[in-house]
Amino acid sequence: MTPHTWSQEKKADDPDWTSGLSQKFYVRSRNEDLFARLEMTFLPSNKKTSKIRIKSYVNPNGSRNLEYDKAKDITKSFVYQ
């Protein structure tokens, strides 16, 4: 499997500049039994640091279907209140 790279660069004076950047990545495991989508959001905090927020969706049954099913939501037990 060939690794893939992704990069994005924006200059401060770019008219399309935004304070954050979001990108979706679709990945699969080596033996193709897991498919996933990663939603990464990059948020610059200041000139020296940034934050990265990652949401992941994984289908462990071998299907490429990553459509969200509310009936199978398990995240409610992990939400901090």
C-alpha cells in the first residue's frame, strides 16, 4: 500500500483565508476489513500552536457504508456532562 500525503497552506493575506480548516479522509485497513472516515479540523490558536479535532466513523463489518444510524448510536454513554 502506498502512503498518501496531504497538505494545505494559506497565507495571512490570502482573500480566502479562514480561521480554521476542515478535511475528510477515507481510509481502510490493510486487509480491507475495516473502513473509516476521519473528519479533521485544524484550528490555529496563535502564531506557535494549533489544535486538531478528529471525529472518526468506523464500520467494522467489512462494508464501505459509513452512513450514520441513530438507532445504533453508542456515543451517548461517552458524552461528558
